[in-house]
Amino acid sequence: MAQRTTVRLPEGLLARAKRKAAAQGRTLTSLIEDGLQLVTTENRNPAKAERVLPPISTATGGLIPGIDLSDTAALQEKDDLDYIERMKRVE
């Protein structure tokens, strides 16, 4: 036997639910009932999605020839020159 109950819903959600029910030619009660059936019968422990790992580089390179990590001024200069070249290509 069906029971009556009071449910408080946000106005926007209720309006969308009423439109959805009307578009499907059904009552709001039947729409809510179907939604509750879905929520209460779905698998409690859904299967975990297979973990996809990003590709791993097989490069065996190293520093670009002529780069000295201990010379920060040279690194900054190289970075500045690269930036200038990129800006020239944008123009």
C-alpha cells in the first residue's frame, strides 16, 4: 500500500522534475518513485574503473650540450633568449 509523505525539495529541482514528468507524460510521483528505485537498488560497491597510467618516456638523453646547471646566469640567459624567439614567432 502506498503511503503519503512530505518531501522538501529545492524550487529549481522541483521545477525541473515537474517539467521532466510532463514531457514524459507521467506523474511527478512516478518520476520520484523511479528515481528512488534507481538509487536504492544500485550496486553499493561499484566495480573500480581500470587504472590507466600515462605513457612513460623511454628517452635516455640528458642535458642539452653546452648547458651547465651550476651556471645560473647562463641558464637565465638561455631562458630569456628562448622567450624572445617564441615572442618573435607569435608576432
